[in-house]
Amino acid sequence: MNMDNLHVDFRTHSRSCRDDRGCYFEETNRALVILPNHECVDDIIATIVHESLHFCMREEENVDEEMEEEIIFRMQWAYLSI
């Protein structure tokens, strides 16, 4: 697997991400999108964007997990401010 690219898998179930819409695994640059945990296609797209942003921020050393989630949340809702 090329470590410079994000690999996105779509699943109907997951043991590790049971209640989440998606999970990003930094060790392998892989994201899982759990399809039944979404209400519509727009939710799936938002999850793909969310997990992609985790991938883009993977080398940020001064950002902990909570800070990263807050940054991603604000980025995904930024268009409403325009």
C-alpha cells in the first residue's frame, strides 16, 4: 500500500468502528466508512471528507486528537459562514 495516499474502504459492519460513521487508521493511511451508520449519501460524502482531513493532518505533531476533531468540524461547517 502506498503510504502517500489515503485508502478508503466501505463496509456494512465493523468490529472496531461499531458505532462510528467512519474511522481513520494512521498506521496504514486507511479509512473505513461504515455505510449503515449513515442516513443518506450526503452523510457518506461528509464522512469521506472528514476521514480525508484526518489523513491530511497526520503529520501535525502539535495537535492532539480532540483538537484535530474540532478543527475538522469547523472546516466542514465553514461554508455556512461564507
